Amino acid sequence: MAKTDNEFNINGKLGNLIFFQRNGKSFVKKYAGGFVNSSAQQHPNTIEVKKRFKELSMFSASFKKNILPFNWKQKDGTFHNQLVSFFSTIKKETNQSTMYSALLEAYKNGKLQHRSLNKKCKLSPLYVQYNAPTNELKIQGGLVLQYKSKFPNAYLEISIGWLVCTEELELNLINFQNFYVLIDNLATPLAEIKLSPQIQEQQKLSTTFPFIGISIVTQDNEQAKLFHPFHYTLTTFL
């Protein structure tokens, strides 16, 4: 590393030299290639990090594709990156070696449930409860109470399905169902609605996760077959 005290201060890369300042003094050193250097790219730690990120990115892309029926109305260009961050956090929290084992551990300990996958969602998943042994879905009035006056005569579009995940992280959505409930049925904080969706039995060599998507929807045209527009989509594991 060289040092210069002249009055011409240069910062940045010039050819194979890096000019920089530290504590008011100017220094120059040889450019080593940084992270793009071939030796850095071939380091075992770098290879392992790239491998884990690729797994997370590919799984997130597959996950996003499979839950499309739940939130196809939502337009969010950052959703893929949100999923990568979400599943990366899940893997760190469980300290498991594979994404599949991390999902099993997280679901077993309640770390997947009640966590919204939509960053901009205004509906709290804490008001949605699912009892697997009795196959009973319960939605409490607190979910939509503050929006009832804003969207009078609106409906809750409740989409339920089961995500089948294999050890190879292959995903498949089955038993997708829609329910429509008047928002007026949740007029008070203590009000609740109960649903019993068509259940899906566990399959061999895979794990089945119950999943839900909830939107507030209105119907401007009574002749229309579909509800539109929609407001606030919540997607989460049950």
C-alpha cells in the first residue's frame, strides 16, 4: 500500500489502483478484484451462500406461482423478494439444514401461522384461527371492524386450499375453495364466522399445509358474476 501527501486527492479506481482517504490522508493500493474476483467466487463459503440463495429464490418463485389463486388480484412487484426474505427468516429461526425441514419445524412450532405474506396488507392474520383436528376455520370480527363503514355491504372473499410440499420442495395446490360472507356478519369485535372447508388428508412422502387468502370485495354491478373491486388481500398459513 502506498501513501501520498500531495494536494491532488484522487478517490476511486484508476486502472489497477484504488485511491482512497483515511483520517485525512491519501492512500493507494492495488486492486485485488473484490467479490467478482475468480478466487473469491470459488471460495467454499461463497459457493455455499450462492447455493442457499438459489434454493430460496427457486422455492419462492414456485410458492408464488402456486398461491396465485389466492392473491392474483394483488399487483406487487416486490412480492417475490418479500417471499425470499420471509423463507430466509424461517430457515434462520429454525436453524435447519434444508428448507423442507425448516418448514416442518416452523409449522410444528407455530412459526408459519399468523404471519402475513403481504407486506402492504392491512388485515391482521391474528383474527384467523384454524383448528385442524375439528377442521373448523374461525374468523373474528376484529379482522374487518375498522373497514366496515368504509365498505358498506361488502363481502369477505375467503379462499382456502392445501399446499402439498415434497422433500424436493415440489409444490402443488389442491382442494382450492372459495367462500363469500357478508361483512355485516362481523358487525362487532366479538362476532365471528365459522367455516368447515373440504379437508385434505396427509399424503405420503410430503407435507400438506392449509393456506388461506382473504380479501374485502364489493360488487358495483349486481349483474356481474365476479366481485370487483377488491381491497386488502391477506395471505397466510393456517
